[in-house]
Amino acid sequence: MKKDSIQEILIISLLIFLSALCRILTNQAGLWNFNAIGAAALFGGIVLKDKRLAYIIPLLSLFLSDVFLQLFTSIQALNRDYLGQLFFVYGAFMLIAFVGTRIRKVNTLTLLLSSIGTGVLFFLITNLGTFLTTDMYPKTGAGLLACYAAGIPFYKEGDMFSSFALNGLMGNVFFTAVLFGVWSILKSSVIVPKSQLA
């Protein structure tokens, strides 16, 4: 099995940590849930050959962005009232990385479908977490449906970014394309294969 070079690990880690920074910036700009954090988990799962790092680096970036949001913004990402929900958020995030580790054929269609699929998966799991860990909805089938329906607000006319759920999907697709595009450019222009070093 091939191993990641230190240079590859550093570049991939930098891209993933920049994705976490993007999450902070888009939230501050009011583009709720339009971020690169899910795309970063998928990206890490696909490109990192060391699968331990494929989970650790994206999880660490998510955690650090949560710490930053908690300490320096009005978004209380690590509020103890939401700790039960965080289990589902981090669990969904790990599942996205797992999906990435299972993808063998990386092409435009695979990336598009996996970014949409993992966006839907994240929505379903995290809203289930809200349903199970809060008293916002009755613990019935109707309550669960109400929870999912509340996660898909109606659009404000003229505001493309008013749907929390759609923002997650658009962010996943957009930032998956950005991450893999930048990675492709960096791989071909910056990362020097060991065979060329001799």
C-alpha cells in the first residue's frame, strides 16, 4: 500500500484546515450551513491513504472551528445544551469520512453524487439528533417528520441562501469541487513524485 508523503499530508491538512476557516467566514457572513466542512471530511477520506488521518484531520478541524466559534463569535457551537446533538454532528462527520474511504473510482460523477449523498446523510443524521436529544418535538413519527420539515425552511424570495438544508448540499457540492480542483493543481505543480527526485 502506498503511503502519504509528509508533503502530501501537510498540503491536505492545510486544505482541510482552510475548509474549517471557511466555515467560520460563511457563518459570519450569514450563509448558514454553506460551508466546506462536510466536503473536507469527504476529501480527507478519499485522498488520505492513511485512513486514521482521514478521520483525525477533518475531525480536528471541525473541533477547532467549533472552539473558535464558541470563543470568538455569537455562535455557541459547544454549548453544553447542545452536547447531545454534537454526538450526532461528529458522528455524521465521521460517517462522511468513512464514505470517502470507500470510494475507489474518483471522477466528476462520483464526486458529485457522493457530495450530494453525504450532504443528505448529514442532514438526516443531525436532524435525527435534534429530534432525539431535545424537547422541541414530540417523540412520535409526526414529531420526527416535523423536525425534518423544520430543517428545510421555505425560501425567501430572491434569497438563494435562505434554506439551511439546501445550503448544506450546495456547500458540499461547491467545496468538494474546490478542494479536489485545488488538490489536482497542487499535485501536478507542487508535489514532486519521489521518482523525479533521484
